[in-house]
Amino acid sequence: MILAVALGAGGCGKPAQSKKIVIGFSQIGAESAWRTAETNSFLAEAEKRRVTMKFSDAQGKQENQIKAVRSFIAQGVSIIFLAPVVETGWEPVLQEAKQAGIPVILVDRNVKVSDKSLYVTRIAPDCEEEGRIAARWLADKLKGKGNIVELEGTVGSAPAISRKNGFHEVLEKFPDLKVIKMQSGDFLRAKGKEVMEAILKSVDPKTINALYAHNDDMAIGAIQAIEEAGLKPAQDILVVSIDGVKGAFEAMAAGKLNMSVECNPMLAPLAFDAAEKILAGEKDKLPEWTKVPTRFFEQSQAKDALPSRLY
Ligand code: AHR
């Protein structure tokens, strides 16, 4: 209700004025099943709360996101949701939003800014922890010894950086567990396949014990490459990834993926709650980061869990 209509400050005896709430959402694109689920979560929540949300798909380009944010500022939206494709390069446009008095809420990915007051709050998973979970699982299954291929997400993006950092932090404790190849697959299924094909040709596939992919889509693409190379994914090469999308559960149920760390994309309810708080004048009550909890799923849980998966 607060979101549908906000009451303007009617101080000094002036009558309160109502202002229609419009939210601008600058989304990265549609690179993965996870991203599509996140977009759907925001569109559905806006409708549920009867809020006008201007949605902009940047098709993976930061320049398009900056243009979208500038256009939201020009239109005088009440709040901006931003899912930033990469970490750096946001200071000028966030400064413009701040000067225009438009609060920015970061969703899912982080930005690197020297002044944290350039955004109000961040609704996001702990991607370092996701990387740690994947590494601990592999270290356990490989008994601390083996060669790993790492398929990284979009270069310069917060989840690619954090999922790598978390993973390698755990690996430091296991000197015989080595990442022998690492390359970006840009969070894309087709690129995951292409990169894995090239890696399987560049080393003796029998020396690869495991694949760690920064998202499920790349893992699913890589699984195809592994099969086409005549190997059994999840057996000859252990496969772990992050997101927990339905495709990953199907791959686990089919015995082709070992484990997926859940990264919940249904962030809209939390983001809209935060927007409501800001509009109610309670922005100081919001934490800098609302951490979305994670957990992981293995093959043995996949079949039972599949029917209740929302994305
Ligand atoms: O920022 C979240 C990541 O972006 C998801 O893990 C990945 O699938 C998406 O593209």
C-alpha cells in the first residue's frame, strides 16, 4: 500500500500531496535461467503490489545500464533497482542519482565504490560462501587431491570474483588440489560448452578430476562437451556448480551433475520491502547488506526436490 501511493511531505500546514510511485529496474539481461527467474520475480512482485515498474534489459552491457539509470533519473522515478553487470565504473551515474534524490537499491550483484552512501542497501547472496561450499564439497569427495577445471562467470562481475575468491580460499588448505585450467564462460550455457570443449582438447581429459562452474548454465553446457568427448560427467569428471536452477536438478536426477549450490533469484519481495521502508522514511533502519541464505543439493536429493523448485 505504501508503495502504491506515497504521501509527499505536507509540512508547514500545507496539505499532503500524493505521488504515484514508479520504480525503475535496470536488469543485466537474460544470460541464464537464474537471470530469467530473477526478472520474473520482479515483474510478478510489481504486479502483486500494484507498483509501476519500468524495466530495462541491458543485454549484458554496462553502457546500456548506465543509459537506463540516466533515463530513470530524467523520468523522476521514486526508486531505482540496479543489478550491476560488473563491479566497477558506477560512481558517476550513482552520484547523479544521489544528487537527484533518487535512492538506489542494489540487487544480487555488488559494486565497488569508495562512497557507500551512493546506494541505500543491497539485497544479495553471499557469493564467496557459495564458492567455499563448492570447494569444501570437492575437497571432501576428492580426498584433498586432484585437478580441477574452473569455468568462471562474466569477467569483472561480483559473483565471478567472489565465487573464485571463496573457492580458492578453501583450496589453499589443500595443496594437492589444484585448478589446472580456468577460463570465463560468461555465465552462458553455449560458452560453457565451447570453453570446456577447448579445454578437453588442450589437456589429457583423464587428468581432469573435477569441474567447478560459477553457474549451472555453464555446467550444463560443459556436461555436453564432456559427453561428446566420450567421458561420463559426474563420474569420470565430478561436476559442481552454483544457482540451483531446475536444469541443474534435472542434470543431477540424470546422474550428470554432482552438486549445485543454491543461489536464490527470488529477490523481489525483499527488494520491494526495502523500497517500502525507504518511502516510509525508514531508510536508516535498512542494513547495508541483506544476505540471502544459501544451501546445497546433491544428486540423492534431486528427484524429490524437483517438483517443488520454483525456478
Ligand atoms: O549474479 C548472479 C549470477 O548471474 C547467477 O549465478 C548467474 O547464473 C547469473 O547470470
